[in-house]
Amino acid sequence: MSTTETWNDPNRCPFCDEVLASPGAGFVAHIESRSECADAFGRWRDRIGDDVAGGWSG
């Protein structure tokens, strides 16, 4: 796992630092295949959910 959750490179997963096929769909495919990254993304999303006006649609 990455030591930080700051997404410095959109071509790498911010949770494990693995190279992504693409920043958008590649990230989605990555978290669908890597449960530890999906869990980390879920925790991150829970933390910032209230920061997004109107909720999170994605």
C-alpha cells in the first residue's frame, strides 16, 4: 500500500501506487479487481462525502 492517499499521479492508484490503464476507466477497473484498493477508496469516499454538495453521483 502507498504511504499516502494523495493522488499525485493520475496514472497510478493512490492507494497501492500500481500503474493504471487510464486515469478514469482504468481506475474503476483497478478497484473492481483489487479489493484492498476498493476498500481504501470506499473509506476515502466516506470521509469526503459530506464535502460534495448534493452528494456523490459517481
